[in-house]
Amino acid sequence: MPKVLKLSIIVLLVFILNTNGFAQRYRLGFFINVAGYFPSNEDINSGFGTGIGAVLSATQNIAFSLEWKYGRLNVDKKEGEFQKGSLYMTPILASVRYNIQTGTAFTPYVFGGGGIFFNNYRLDKLEDIEEENIRKQDINNGFGLYGGIGSFYKLNEKITLFIEGLYLWRTTEVETIYIDNSSSNTFKANLSFANILIGLNYYY
């Protein structure tokens, strides 16, 4: 994440926390999670990733969150599409959560939202790509949607444990650029995947 963006988020959160009456109306928390990635594209292998973010409880049932995810997945070669390599995903996602039931130890909820997906693709150095005349493959960044279900367990007044299952929808174009500067080639890639994660929330 760019340093300017990190600093801007910190300044904004400090301002919010010092606003009169904030603590009486809202509750701010931060979270971290680890996740398993299960792609819909059969050429992309399953893998693991992580996420960090902030959550703002507006009412007893409704909360908003902002999250930055990181995932790295190995990709197999497919003729005319991906060369063998590694897919790096770093989306920034925003969502709204609705707590289905409150006042119990376990609180189930549903959530949905969208965000900007940033991707980077690195060709496998062990692959002899010169025979294919390929210099690199670029994945277009862009918008995607996601939604899922989850539940959190209150460990104490400030810390909750949560688990979620979600699905992210995204299809985008990949550009293949050649060594000899011939015309590049583009193809559609399905970058949708299921995500199962577990994490911790810390509330002020």
C-alpha cells in the first residue's frame, strides 16, 4: 500500500476518534485475517493470503468496513492464455455488514460490497519463455464485487474472533507483450475466487 495512502488513513482515523460524541454513537475497530483462496479458474492454483482493515459499527446491526487484501497464487501455463507464473492480488475493498442476530456469544452476519482490484503477474523464471517470444503479461486493474456470510465470537469487550466465507466476482483482460515488439495479444481471464478466512477484531 502506498505510504501516502497509509498516512491519509491514519490521519483520518485519528480525527474521527477525537470527534466529540464519536464514542457514544459509533465503535471503531481494526482487524487482521488469514485466508485460503480457491479460484474458479482451473489454471490458477489454490493458495493463502492475508488481510488488514478497519470496521465501523454504526448501529447494533449495521457496520461498514474497509480492507486491504494480499494474495499470491501460482498459475499453470495454458496455450494462448497465461504462461506459467505467479498472480499477485492486492485489492482494496469496502463493504456493509448486517448482523442477523445480536445479544448472543456468536453473532452471524451477511455482508456485501466491492472495490478496486490491483493485480501483478510475474512469469516463472524457470520457464523458458524466450521460445514463446513473450516478454511479460499485464493484467488490467479494475472494479469487482464480493459478498458472503460470517460469524464472530466475542472473546471480551474489545476483542472478537470471526470467520467468513465469501466470493469475489471479477473478469478482466490480460495483455501478452512480445520480445520482438510484435503486436500484443489480449485474452479474457476469470479472476473470481472463493475465500475462507479467520481473523481477529480489536475494538476501541
